[in-house]
Amino acid sequence: MRKTIVGAAAIASALIASITLASGAPAIATTGTDSSAVRGTPSKQGLTRTSLPVLVDPAADLTANADRLNESWYVTAHVSAGGHRYGFLAHYLSAGNAKQGNAASSVSITDEETGWYTSSSLTLPPRTGLSDQQGVDIHTDNITWTGDAKEMKLRAKVPEGTIDVTFRPRGNVLYNMGTGYFPMFGDAKYSNYEYALPTVDTSGTLTLNGRTEKLHGQSWLDRQWGPLPGLTTGRASWSWMNLNLSNGDKVSVWNQKYDDKKNNFATIVKPDGTQTVTEATLKPDESTRWTSPTSGKSYPTRWKVSIPGEHAKLNVTVYAKNQELTSPGPRYEGSAAVKGTYGHRPVSGSTYIEVTG
């Protein structure tokens, strides 16, 4: 099993993007392994790397590693089935380590036209359902997820039925902060690793209430691990979005807060493989808060996203208000629509918004 070892020099390289952000200009890293990609022309290769020192391996690091804290495999999709548009999520999180902590296995489905929503959340002992098989190999009562960076199979269950799909990633990897490494909350003791396969062709079937329909669309697969502070004290929180835009840009946006420490940024991968790290803000519309009858927590259901370096002003609106997951703790995982301007031009798209704290 491959292990990522990070020394002082590697961390310094990984923080190039953060330093550039502080200077007020975006950090840009071309992707690709051939000279044409470095020149910024499109590459026909599959998963590619950036020219910055990359600290994750998008294929090898899909595999579970018991030495890692807070391992997460997270996929969201926007698909068509039976004449409807749906969003669905499958998320496995092992929090803590093998001796102390817990795991959560979560699935949700949102009808993006009617607002119908269903979910299944399980709290499990830590690392339940994981193995040391290469690639993704997760088996719980509501998720069976196997495969590698070329092809994966997912069977996910909710009370009303099942999702059975094949994932085929293509295009460029999105390396958060340009290298796959960033200090959560801007604090090096919370060193996290994250990358995404943001363009995943998705096909299969959706079965609800005994009716099976063919399904097709696109998914975003996100992989993350690293230490985090306790989230039950209310001191730590974050909002995150994975923006899939009509101009072809894929954007991972983080707004993180721990006491007075903040770490807000966007990582953007463009259709030609160029990656940009720049400042970004997610501003909730407080007047649109929905209060969960289950947890009592309230969440905004509209946001304004600003990415000054891209001249982007985006409005994000959830398709259904009641998209809360409660295991292992309450959090919002909402399928949402995106509209606004980007590079001074109209743009639309889709996203999932994650809100904790």
C-alpha cells in the first residue's frame, strides 16, 4: 500500500498556493504530463497531475489506510431517470482511528424537480466495512462501493429503493490547494489531504417504490483524510461546495472557521487542465434558514458565492430544504442549483453544499 510521506520541504511547496493567495493574486498550476498540457492546450490523457509538487496519488490513495484519521469517500451526482432530474449522495466517513471514534455510512436522493427527498444514515464502529483491497472497497448495510480510478460500481440503498450505477472517471483531477494538501482552518496541526475526480460519467438504474428506471448523468467523487478538532463543541465549522459549471469549470470552495481562525479558498480546474487557487467566499442568506424538526439545527438554503479572481458572482439555491443527514452528527448535504455570472458571462450549473457546525 502506498503511503504519502510529507516532509518540511514538501509542505513548504504545498503552501505555495496559500502564500500566493495572501498576496492577493491567484496561484495557477498547469496540469498534464506532456508538453502540450504545460502550454495550456487540451490534453487527451485521462487523469493528470499538476506541475506543482502533488502530495496525493489519485489512484493509489483511493485505498483505505488504517493509519489515517478521518478517512472520507464522498460522491455526489446529478442525473436523469424516468423523466426526472435527481441528485444523489453516497458518503462513507470513518472518524477518528481504529481504536477510538465511529463511522457513518450515508445515502440520500433528491428529486430536483419536485423537492422529494429521502435518506439513509448509519452510525457504525470505526472502519466498519473497510478492507485493505486496492481501490475503493466499502461494504455496509446501505453502501456497496468497489472499483478503481478507471471504473467503480456503487449500490446504495434508501428505504424506498436502490441506486445501482457504474462510475467511469475521465478528464483532470482536482487537487485541493493545487497540491492535494492544505491545513484545515489554516492550522498546520490539522493537515488534510483532499482531491476530487470531478468528471465521472455515471450510468445504471434507479429503483424507487418498485419502479426501475435507467439513469445517466455526471458525478463528482471527493476523497479526503486528515486530523480534525472535535466538532461537537461548536468551535469548528465549515461550508463547502463542489460547483459544476456550464462553462466546463469545476470548482471546490471551502469556507472554514475554528474560533478566530479562517481558511477560505477555491480550487478550480478548467477544461484545458489548468488549475487555479484563489480566494472565495460563501455568504449565506440568513433569511432563508430552514430548521430541522429532527435535530433543531437551522441551515441557510440560499448562498451567494464570490470568486473575485474569476469575476464570479453566483447564486446557489437548494432543490429541497430538508436535506439534513443526522449520522454521526447533524450536517447539511444539499443538492442545489447554481446561476450567475463567471468571467462577466452568464453561467449555470449544479452543486452539493455541505454545512457543519
